[in-house]
Amino acid sequence: MTKKIIIIGSGFSSISAATYLADKGYNVTILEKNKSFGGRARKFKAQGFTFDMGPSWYWMPDVFEKYFNDFNKKVNDYYTLKKLDPAYRVYFGENDFIEIGDNLEKISQTFEEHEKGSSKKLMNFMAEAKKNYSIAMEKVVYKPGESILELITLGTIRRLRYFATNIKSEVAKYFKNNKLKQILEFPVLFLGAKPENTPAFYNIMNHADFGLGTWFPEKGGMHRVVQSMIELATEKGVKFKSDHQVDEILVENKKVTGVVANGNTFLCDIIISGADYNHTEKLIPNHLKNYSDSYWDKKTFAPSSLLFYIGLDKKIEKMSHHNLFFDVDFNKHASEIYDNPKWPESPMFYLNFPSLTDQSMAPEGQENCFILIPIAPDLKDEENIRDKYLEVILKRIEEVAGEKISDYIVYKKSFCVKDFISEYNSYKGNAYGLANTLFQTSIFKPKIKSKKIKGLYFTGQLTVPGPGVPPSLISGKIVSSIVIKDFPNQ
Ligand SMILES: Cc1cc2nc3c(=O)[nH]c(=O)nc-3n(C[C@H](O)[C@H](O)[C@H](O)COP(=O)(O)OP(=O)(O)OC[C@H]3O[C@@H](n4cnc5c(N)ncnc54)[C@H](O)[C@@H]3O)c2cc1C
């Protein structure tokens, strides 16, 4: 008999798991609470602008290629990628910025201009990062995090020192210039923790950044990837149902039997939840949960974010596709996220203009603008606070980059803690899951398989390997292989 699988949510991890399982003949249905699919990577349209709601950095193209290759397809069968040059620009003050080029040679020249002798050091640093990346991809990240033995390989043992130190100290061993150090610490911010709390092994992110480059999915941006994966999954037989919030997971004799969504019962043999872990456990009886409330409370969550989607009635002339504003005290803002959670006095932020690369994302002559300010989860989120930050940020953009913005706004929408909770059932309004600190890596991550309920599994950014789009694709593959082993489809 074909096994019936219900997958909760339609984020990258859920669609990935669904594709692998449907490919092996399982009967898979995705139930998504929202009107549209893609989870944190949904898109919306307004006044001729198309906004990617979450991710905008396409890193680690090898992981996407591997996903499509697993089904004898190629990325190019679905979308084309453009390598961005410059990859991004980092502002440190008024008209004071560094641009990161599209290859290591260009980047090392830029480094040399800021610190004599640093180009050679960069090559050495990057050679180590590349070795770690290969080990991570071949030996670590596709593992389910079930046993410490998974991590013990010749490659990892030889590179043990990278788990005993952190990325901040590692970078400081090579470089003195503060701007260069900040640029090399930036990629691990994607993993949700401070550089001093992130193992140096995660210099794999530096290889992802400088080594593999920053790409853009043409004709549609990041949501183009979601659409492509839905197309492939549908081809394999996956059924997608939007507007279906799962309110209960049905359990009999410690075995799943189905879910209740919109008052209807959907019977099944297996459930995989790609929704936030803590929320999923609220759908089952208390005594059958994997983790208590205090477990979650002690965890280091990745930040939440204050986001703005803005339409501008002008073309941007002085900035890049991706812009980072590091013109304030990085340590102070990080401390306001992790150590002493509060609204930041003077925030770092990220500014993205996808329509500089893809005019289809904004009306002719106009620009699509996305702003992200990382903040601590669970902060008091009120309209007047959001407005105040927008005003401050726009002023900074105008002063630091010399580009007039405020007078050209024709569309504006914000998204913050309250929306992460109401739209995604996110724990404390976190934006991208659990941080990859040492003790929240691999075997220390919340488990993929329920310890108490047969047939219940978890996937996504709160499980292995962690936050980000590529890890979510990998997480879907990992959970599907466990399901295939536990419930062979005969
Ligand atoms: C603002 C922002 C910027 C980011 N930038 C980047 C980036 O540039 N590059 C990158 O690689 N990553 C980035 N990330 C991280 C990346 O987007 C996420 O790690 C990834 O999309 C998470 O996918 P997921 O499958 O784990 O879960 P999600 O995308 O969160 O999907 C979970 C889904 O479950 C649904 N759901 C919840 N409860 C229920 C229920 N009861 N019933 C039915 N459905 C339910 C939700 O609606 C949601 O659709 C960013 C994230 C955010 C928020």
C-alpha cells in the first residue's frame, strides 16, 4: 500500500522533503496555512512591484544544483542565475565603502589596498575555508544529527581545532584592519549568532561568500526558486493545499493517524512538519512532546527582523544590488540582540534593490527596495516604533550613500515580530530559526524524529543543518531519507 504523508508548511524544507518522497512513490500532500507557498520565502505584488518577502542572498549554488540533479534535472531547466559583480557593498561611513568583487583575485586586491600583505593572508584563509567547506558538504551537513559518530571522520578529526575556536578569533589571527575583519565576520551572521559564539569551522560561509559567489535567480528573484521547486514537486505528484492551517495532530497509541485542518480530518501514516518546531509540538498532547517550554527558553534563537518593502519612484544611481550598513558599532548592536535584548540604539542594517538586476520586479523607471534590521526576538512591536526606525534608516541612507530616498516613496509595507508570529507561527517572532552556536550544531539540534510518537518528523531551519535556504533544502533531504528507512513504501 502506498503510504500517505502529510507535510505541514510549504517552506523550502517542506517542498524539498515532499519532492524526495513523492519521487519514491509516497502519496504526499502539503498543507500550508497561508494563501501562498514558500514560507518565509513567499512573495507579494503591489502597485507593479514584486517583493521577495524573506531571503535575497542566493549562496551555495552547488546545493541547489544537487537538489535538482537528484531528480535528473538541472537548475538551468528551471531558472538561470546571474553572478553579481560587485557581489555586495559594505558602508563604513559617509561615502566610505568597500565593494566585494565576483572573484577571489579581485577581492584579494581590494584587501591589499586596505591592509598591506593581506592579499596573501586572504588566500591562505580562504584555502582553509575551502577545505572545511568540502568536509562539511561531504561528511557533515547531510547527516541526521542522530549520533556523535556521524561527526567522527578523518577529515573532521584533523580539523578539530576549528571547533575549539570561534570565527572572530580565527579572523583576527589573519587580519588587523577592522573593516576587513568585519567583512569576514559578516557571513556567519546568516547563522544567527555572534561571530565570537560561532565555531571557526563555519568559515565554510566565507568560502560560500568569496569562493562560490553571490548569485541572483533571473526573472523573479528568490521566489523563482520556490516556484521551480513547486513545479518539480507537482510533476512528481505532490499535492499543494493553501489556506490549510493544521490545528491538531491526531495520535492513537503513540502513532500518528492524521491531522485536523479547517475542521476537516486528513488521515495519513506519516507527518512531517516544516513549521516552527515549538509550534508543531503545541499540536500534540503535552506528555508526547520532545521538548519542554524551558528547553526552548534556554536556546539561542537567530534574530527577528524589522523589514520594510518599499517602492521608489526613481532609479537608484549610487548604490549596489546588496548593501550592508556597518557604519555603526557592530558589537553594541549585537549585544542589543543577544546579551541585553532591546530595540537597538543605532542599528546595522541591510538594503537590497533587486530591480537593479531584474527590472521585472519594479515598474519601468522605478525601484524595488527591501530593508532588513536584525533585532532580538520577542521585542515589543508597535507601529510607531517601526515608523521611527524607518525615518532613522532613510536619513542614514541619504547621508551615508548620498542617495535621496524619502521623497520618492510610492509604496511602503513593514513586517516585524508580530507578523512573524501571526503569519508563520514563529517562536517569539524569530526570523530564521535557531542559531548555529557550537552547542546548537549537529547532534545538539532539536531532533528530526519524534522520540515518543511513531510517524512524526520535523524538518526546516530549526533542525539540522540549520538556518538558511540551502540548509533547508538539505534538511528536507535528510528527513525524507529517514522516513524512507523507517517506512519503506512497498
Ligand atoms: C527576512 C529574512 C531574510 C532571510 N534571508 C536569507 C537569505 O538571504 N539567504 C538565505 O539562504 N536564507 C535567508 N533567510 C532564511 C531562510 O529564508 C529560511 O531559513 C528558510 O526559508 C526556512 O525554510 P523552512 O522550510 O525551515 O521554513 P519556513 O519558510 O518558515 O516555512 C514554514 C511554513 O510552515 C507554515 N506553517 C506554520 N504553522 C503551520 C500550521 N499550523 N499549518 C500549516 N502551515 C503552517 C508557515 O506558514 C510557513 O509557510 C532569511 C529569512 C528571513 C525571514
